[in-house]
Amino acid sequence: MLKKKTVVYSLFMVIMVVALSMFFSSVLPSTVPVGGIATAAEHITLTWAADPQTTQTITWQTEVTNGLGRVQYAPAVEAKSFPHNARSLSAGVEELATNWGNVSIHSVTLTGLKPGTTYIYRVGEEKGWSDLRTFTTASTHVSKFKFLVFGDSQSNNYNVWRSTLHRAYQTNPEAVFFTNIGDLVDRGQDYAQWKAWFDAAQGVMDIIPVMPVTGNHESYTPEGRFSMPIFFSAQLKLPLNGPEGLKGQVYSFDYGDVHFSMLDSQEGEERRFVPAMLDKQEAWLENDLRATNKKWKIVCFHRPPYNNKEKETNQNIRKAFVPVFDKYHVDVVFTGHDHVYARTYPLYGDEVVDSPGKGTIYVATGRSGTKSYRDSLAKDRNIFFYNPLDEPNYVTVEVSGNSLTVKAFKQSGILIDNWMIDKAAGGK
């Protein structure tokens, strides 16, 4: 009965917030730019730079301005008196030079929030506020949660990424965040690519946080040269608890009983800027995994240590990371890059073992954008392989106590794969 009341209350709150948002959007100034870089807030993005239970990081963009911009926010139960009862916080601002001209990146981390609480918020300033949006903090005791995983979204048409993301969220509205496993865009230092990516993601990443990792394409300039992923780091405000030289690209965070370690596999593109970057991450990862007491350990990075091409590649990545995964028993590693969905048997020491409790499952997450490869193939270590040539795909991960359930779907909703680790039945 309690669960039924909770569901009814949650549905009521969603309906109320949507109705209020429609009301306020009809009376507040429009945020739609006339052309070029926005004069009002756009690309509103949620991330967690700190604790998901009590903080929320909110970032948005405008044309270059002297104003800092503000966030107004309040618990959703106080929506009727918003904005008169709203708390207001000024954002920090930094100027980002792009090939489209300079833009202002505004960002603020709200602190002291109540766990398990839905908030309404808007960003901007008196001469122009965004529409109302919502976010929900993590509960103190999370017994069950779901998140979404997307493979490479790089595209020549980001409407495909839009459709994949929105279809996944509409089908799984209970998802608490999503991650993209690198190659978010095709040219990471081309602002036009990012504008298309962010425009496509609006309506999702301003409601639930995005916690992505970098891919090799985040380090490419429009001319095809190598660069640090400056646009990625500037626009996506992530935890700064990684190793020196890679903060905001390598990081970790907790949600519920899961510890997430997010790595950067772009040794070829970045090593001249960050020498020994894999060594730095190996040492950091050792400390990161040793320090956690969470039941589940999940790692995300772009280039797979076990690939699905004819030639074995990424040996340096395998050498640096896999022994640490084995030592601390990482449950699942999610990767991208090959644009296929592929799942290995549990692996330990590069060998197949007979139980998830004895090894790590490696999952290549497919593609959420337009790009696909016909030369990918299954390997002996794969228990499942699917090449999404016909349409993009996405992955859902649900954690509930001793069980972790992973499902892969085509963009159209057709189930591709469905599997589970049960720690109570030997998957520990």
C-alpha cells in the first residue's frame, strides 16, 4: 500500500511541475535566440561534481556577457509560491573561445540539498529566465535504481542521437542519470558539433544528470589535429577527484551501492600533453578502487581492452587497467569505440572464468549516433555479439540489492540482450 501511495504521489508531483512549467513559460521571457550563439540561457546541463544526495551542478551557456547569471530553485512541493520563495545562487562564469566565437559558460553547484527530494529550478537573470525544470537528489538509502548507457553518439546528423536519447528516456523515465561512453561528437574542438549535440540532448540532460567519458574524437580539432578535450571539460562539469593533468576527464562517484570509476583511454591523442597518462591513471585507479566499500564496482572508458576488430589493439590499455580490475574485482566494464554491442564471458587474467564472481564482464555498448562499422566481428571471448548496422541502440542498467540487470535495446525498442549478475547466487 505504501508503494502504491508513493507512486501516486510521484505522479501527482510530475503533473503539477509540468503544469506549472507550462504556466511560467507562457509568462516568462523567451529564451530562444534569434540566431548564432544564444543571448539567453541554452544548453542547460545537469552533472554531479559532488555528492548526488545533497548537491546538484547546473551549467548553461550564453553569449559573452559581464553578468554571472543565477539559479533560482526550491523544493517542488513549494512550486505554488515559486519564485517568491526561491533560493537564488550566482553562478561562476568562464569564457570559452570557439571557432564560432567566444561563449560564456555559467556553472553553479547547489549544496545543502535534501536527499531524495525533487526540486524545481530555472537559470538566467531578470531580463530573461529559462523555463522551469526539475531535478531529483539521490536518496540516503537507495535500494534500487536505473541508469542509461549510450555508445558513441558522433554523427553527421544529430537528430539520430536526439531520437536515441529521448526514446530511451521516455521508455525509462525512472532513470536517475545517463552516461555516454565517449565520442560524443565527431570533432571535439568544433563548436558546431557540440551545439548540435547539446541541442539534441535538451529535455533529458536538464532533468537527469549526464556523467560521460571522453573518446578519441573529443581530442580532434576541425583540421584533424590532436588536442586536449578542452570543449568537453569546459562544458561538462564533472568531479575533479582524478589524477593531475586529467581532472574533469578521469573521475569517480558513488550512487547508491555502486562505485563508478570513469577513465580516459586516449593515450595516442593526449600523451604528448599528459605524459605517462596511463601510468597516472593506473596508480589513481588502484587507490580509487581500494578506498571504496560499495557492493558494486563499475568502470567506464572509451577504447576497449578487448576489442571486436580482426587485429587485437589497445594492448597498453589492457596492460594498465585490467590487472587492477582483476585485483579489486570490478563487476562490469562499459566501453565504446567499436560501435558494436558485445558482451564477454567473465574474464580474469585475460582468461574466461565460470562465474561473474570470479571475473569481470566487458560490454561494448554499441552506437547511439549515425556511425557504424561493417568490419567488426565476434571473438571467442564474446558470449553475445550484435552489430547495430540497422539502427542505433542503448543500454539500461538496473541495480537492486544483490542483483544487477543489463538490457540492450534497439532505438525502436526491440530487445537485443538481457542478462544479470546475482551476487547472492555466486556473482559476488
